[in-house]
Amino acid sequence: MPRLVVVSNRLADPRKTAAGGLAVALRQALEASGGLWFGWSGRITENGTPGEGEVTRQQAGAVQLVTVDLSREDHNSYYERYSNGVLWPVFHYRLDLADFDANGIAGYRRVNQMFAHKLKALLRPDDLIWVHDYHLIPLAAELRAMGCTQRMGFFLHIPLPPPLMLAALPEHDWLVRSLFAYDLVGLQSETDVTHLTRYAAAELGAEAAGAHGWRAFGKTLQVRAFPIGIDVDEFQALAKGRDAQDMYEQLRRDYARRRLLVGVERLDYSKGLPQRLKTFRTLLQNYPENQGSATLIQIASPSRESVDAYAALRTELESLSGAINSEYGELDWMPLRYIHRNVARKRLPGMYRAAAVALVTPLRDGMNLVAKEYVASQDPQDPGVLVLSRFAGAAEQMAEALLVNPYDTARTAEAIQRALQMPLAERQQRHQALLARIRTHDVHWWRESFLNALQQIQTSEDKA
Ligand code: GDG
């Protein structure tokens, strides 16, 4: 195998055991090829010059970690204003939340150029380059402009919106054109693939070229779905650990006479949290037998707090959870435990296992790994039920979950009620089918399928 070069905005330190499945999977591939992982260091230099950043090199076993610092101005424009203030909302179908006037695009291009420049100096002719996520869409185009002909693949972790919505981005043409500098673009779902290829045909005049191939302005690109998975074995091992067991036993004790529901995510407007809390209130209202019993533990870990839309969401959630608890709470029971803090990863499987129902109801999500983690954590003899939004990429693979429209609070509440009352045999059947699928399509399968597809593409003579 050629040397693998992974580029992502942030690096997960592969030496830390708290790293998640994705970091573990990438580390294994990087170790096997003596690879290089390149990205932002996480450091911001207050008075740094835009477009310049100090490079740090570290060795972690067989893997070389190379990171670049960002100036305050670059961080602000590339990361906050453009990546998180424009691309994230548009790609999650939230044109209303995108700040198109924030002028981050110049910084976005500048940082991609700087990364390309620094990375080029480290590349070998036969490297395999794998770029991750929306922060770095134009990276390959910048590398090609500098004469790099290595094979390059890109994986988008977030959804790709329908063509007309993508076209709302002032820079849509430039952005999608720059994807054609890659040899392979991987997306989370078939829906995303359809959106990108329809956009390319309609807006760029691209034509189909063989299986998965699209050709425009003399360049050929393969576009395919590679739904990301979790490391099922690693997660199940975590579930057997002391921390997860303690969490499980404590929750089972505390809620022995009650039904536990759980939701876990970063506090983000794509995750449908206000709708979820309203749905939970509807459940208590429409099915009053749940009063005094059903308890939702909602973890919303802090995320991107400097972006305005996130601060507003936080206020809305605090007010909603206060209202639900004061309306329905009893002296000995509070319906909602809303926690705006990070929970240790080692404890998560215990919490998942103790919950009769998981609510994974994003308004739009690339994949959603929590849905898969919940399934992996269950006791196959007595599994809980997954209530999953049809708008999560995971829904394409997880049809045995109860699929819901999170905007429809009454019917989602009905689905939750059904989940709470589901007979054991049906729960077992659904869980067995889901577990089998997330096992075959785990994170290792994802990595290997992407890298095999990339390696099989002929070298990129038409790219430079
Ligand atoms: C992007 C895409 C796609 C959450 N809260 C805590 C915590 N988490 C962990 C979960 C899970 C991960 O974070 C979240 O993964 P998701 O897939 O749900 O969502 P994003 O962060 O938005 O990720 C998404 C993913 O990329 C991969 O391609 O699936 O669609 O948006 O692992 O367990 N972990 C800990 N404490 C928390 O409080 N320790």
C-alpha cells in the first residue's frame, strides 16, 4: 500500500485512548502505511499574520503528525465565519441561518492555500491523499495548481443539499468545480450522491462517464456513497468496562420503576433538539400513563459557542426544559434531565444500555453515529428501541428502527409510545437486524472501501 496522507481540520491524538472510532480507524490505516496526518493544531496566534502559521511535527509510533497554527484572523474567517457560519448551515438545509454577508470566503481560500503549500513540501510522488470534510473542499484544487498529481480522495461527513439549495451559496460554482480536482468524492448516503451528481449535470454540464464517473471540463471524478460506521467491537468492549457498568447499574437502580429515554449530541441546530423536547412534552400530554414514569436524559454537549445561532439555541433549550419540568414534574419525579456538559465516552455505553428508547431525531444529519452506538450497546436479549429521524443519513441503512419525521411532533410522540410498548420478540428482531448491518458496515469497512476505491482509480494525469 502507498503511504497514506490524511488531511482534516482537526487531528485526534492517536495516542489518547479517549479518541473515538473514526480516529482509531484512521490511525490503523496510517500506522499500516507509516502515514502522515496533517491539519490545524487547534492553536490560534493572537497577532499572527493571515495566511501564515507555524508548523509542528510530532511522531506517534509509525505515524507522523504535522499541524499548523492559525492566526486569529484566519481562524475567524476560515473556521468560524465560512465553514461554520455558511457551509455548515447551507449543507444542513438551513439557508435561514447562513450568514452570507460575513465575508469569510477570502480566509477560507487563504487557509486552504496555506495548508496546500505546507503539505506539498511533505508529499511523496506516490502518496495516497485523503482529505476530510467541508473545511477543506478546495484543498485538492490548490494542490493541483501547485503541480501535485497524487491520487486524492475527499470524504464529506455532512449532508450534501439538493442542487437548488446548494446554488444559494454565492460561491457554489467555484466550490463544486474544485471538487473535480479530486479523483474520488465519498458521501454519506445515496441521497447525497444524487444531489451532487444532479447539481454537476445541471450547473456544470457534467456527463456520466462509466460506473460512478462524472466528467466536466476535461476532468473525471468518481462520486460514491460510503456510509460511515462505528467500531462495533471497540464500543462493545467499552460497554464491558467498569465505568460503563457502573453507569448502567446506577441508572437501572435509580429508574427501576420508571422508563428511561436518552438523547446524546453536540448542542447543534441540525440535531432537532427543540423539536425533540416538544415531542417529549407531547408524549406526556397525549399518553398520560407516562407521567411519573418516562424520563428523558438529554445530553447536549457544548459546541461552537461563539457562533450566535448556537447561543440562541442554548437559551431556547434551557427555557423549554424548565417549562416541561415545571409543568409535569412531581416532588419525586422530574421528566427531563437536560445536561449541557460533556459526558465521558467510557460512560456512554452504560447510559445507552440502560435506556429503553433512544431518540435520534436530527432535522438533517450526514450519518449520525449515536444511532449506531446505541444499537451496539444493547443487551441482545432485552434490547431497547431506536427512534430515528428519516432525515439522518443513517436512516438509509437502519430501516428496522422506528423512522420518524421530527417536525411532526404528534406522530413522533406516537412512535415513541410504540417503542415504549414494543413486545420483546419484536425488539429482539429489529435489534438483531440492525446490529448485523452496523457490524458488516463498520468503520473499518468504511475506511477500506474508500481507500480501495481510491487506489483502483488510474493516476490523475488529467488533474494537474
Ligand atoms: C459529523 C456529522 C457524522 C456526543 N456527545 C458526547 C459525545 N458525543 C459523541 C457521540 C458520537 C459523536 O460525538 C457524534 O457523532 P455524530 O455522528 O452523531 O455527529 P457529529 O459530531 O455532528 O459528526 C455526522 C459524523 O460526522 C461522522 O461522519 O455521522 O452526521 O455531522 O460518537 O457519542 N461523546 C462524549 N461525550 C458527550 O457528551 N464522550
